[in-house]
Amino acid sequence: MKFFFSDGYTTEDGEELSVREIKRILKECVDTEDKEKPYTDDELAETLKTKGYPIARRTVAKYRQQLNIPVARLRR
């Protein structure tokens, strides 16, 4: 039954977000980053945190890999 429901997160404001939404926001951050100095996983996690999405760096790395987004040094 768990297959039909996606896991989610609660923002600092109490808003519920699905993993899909977090991945979409993560992809937007990567798409709009400076291509000469792409964000590291730590910087992406901090950016998401400032937007109100408290996601750990390891979670950012996991979602980045699931989205087939390479590490920062390979995105140059």
C-alpha cells in the first residue's frame, strides 16, 4: 500500500511537501545556478534550508543522483 503514496516533508511553516516537489525545487536550483561555479550538495542543502525546506546534504545527494544530475565538478 505504501507504493501508492509518496513520502513527504514538513517545511518550517508547517506546509506538507512531497518528495516529487522537493526534487522539482532541487532541479530548479541546479538549472538556474551559475554554470561556472555550480552548487555543491552542501550549498544546495543550505539553499533549500533558506527557502524553508530543511533537507540534509545526504538527502540532497540522493535526490540529485535519482534525477541523474552529476556532482558539481562535472556540471561545469
